[in-house]
Amino acid sequence: YHTVPYHTTLTACSSLSSPPPSLLRPMLSLRGGSNTEDALATPMTTDIDTSFPPPPPPPSAPTAVVPPAKQSTLLYVPNLIGYLRVVLLLLSAHYATLPSPRRALFASLYASSALLDAVDGAAARALNQCSNLGSVLDMITDRLTTMVMVIILTQYYPKHTCLFILAICLDVGSHWSYHYYNAVKGSHHKNVGSRQATNLASEAVAKVTECYYNCKPLFVYACLSPELFYGSLYFLAAYPEMRPSARTWLARAARWGVGPGFALKQVANVAQMVEAARGVDEGGVDLIL
């Protein structure tokens, strides 16, 4: 036999590369192989699987949920009506103190602006277009309507200017404070529920406010009375040529027809201003300053 040292064979087998032919030729000849050169020409293979599975893909990041964009309410139909009310109101103020033929435009424009107050609310409910902007715009337009008339009346009744200023300050201050108080609290100023009163005075104020907003006929009467009362004063002063019988009827209607409603409106203004102040003082809301 042609022997091969053990350590030489072990070295050749442990090598991953093809061993030199000088080591393989004696081993193949021992097995009696005739195709020694063919075997040497064939590259040596190994049964060891050196492939590895591909690494798992990295976990995908969670998809961020993008909230839908909030739709703008600037062009809602009720808000467009509110803009129109402001335009009509400004035009009416221009014609208020002009000579008689053109002064008639004041009444028509002012009345149109006031009547649209009922249209915008109905449109908001019918079209499902109620919005915070519409609520604020409606309140501000109502106050501007009253303010324009009161400013005009100070020119015809200069002796009562102080009373007119007091009335308009109460009207604007009470509505704005009560509206702001309810907006910060997260409720509508007309949705008045039962309130927990701490004393008799607070209970009386809460009852007045609750009755004023929840009794719809009383609410409509109290809201219309100041406008009709101021309008009657305007026509009595701006049209001295009015027939005596018409003047008498208009004066009585202003005093006994809408006068009580005007007084009720002032009481409600005081009540809602006190109600807003009480809610803020007792910590009912955190005001945004």
C-alpha cells in the first residue's frame, strides 16, 4: 500500500478549498478508480449548507391617522344672511337723517335687516348649518341693530341721551358676557337648564333667566319690544307731519303695547349679566384670557 500520513489527510479534508492533486491522487488510487484525472478535474463539493434565510423585514411604522380637515363655515347660507344684515344696517344708517323723501329708505332697509334675523336662524336649522360663527354673528348683528337706532334717537331726543347710553351699555354688556360665559362653558346661551342656586337672590336671578329663554312666546315678545319701542320713538320724532290720530295711536302702542316688553328685556339683561358674573365667580368655568 501507498500510505498517506494521518495529519496530511486531516488537513486536506478540513480545508474548504480544493486540496492539491498531490494529496488526492494516492487516495483515489487506493479506491481503484481508473478515472483519476477526471476526478481531479471535478471541483470538490461539500454538503454543508452555507446559505442563510433573509432577515425579516423591519416592522412597519404605524400609519398616522390624519383627522379630516374642518370645513370652513364662512360661506354658510345663514352666515351670508348675517353679512347681508350688516350691509343693510349700514345703508340704513346713511339714510336715517336725510330729508323726508330719502329718509323713507331708512325704514325699509332697517326693517329688512331686522326681519332677516328670523330668516338666518330658520335657514341654519333647515340646512343643518348651525355654527359657532353664526351664533356670534347673530348676536353681534342684533346688538349693532339696536345700537344704530339708539344713536339715531340721541339726535332727536338729546335730553334723554344718558338713558339711551345706559340702555345700550346694558344691552351690549349683558349679551356679550352671557354669551361668552356659555361659550367657554361649552353650551349655547339659549339652552338654559335648571341651575343650583346658593341663596335666595341667586335663585331669583336663575329663575328669571330660565323663564326668559325657555318660554318662547315671552322670549319673542321681549326681543321684539325694544326694537318696536325704539322704532316708534323714531317715527314720532322724525315725522312731525304725521296725522294726530296716527301719532296718538303710535304713542299708546309704544307705551302700553311694547313698553312692558321693553322693561322686561331690561330685567332679563340684568339677570343674565348677574348670572354670568356669578358663574365666573363661583368657578364654573375657566376663562380664556
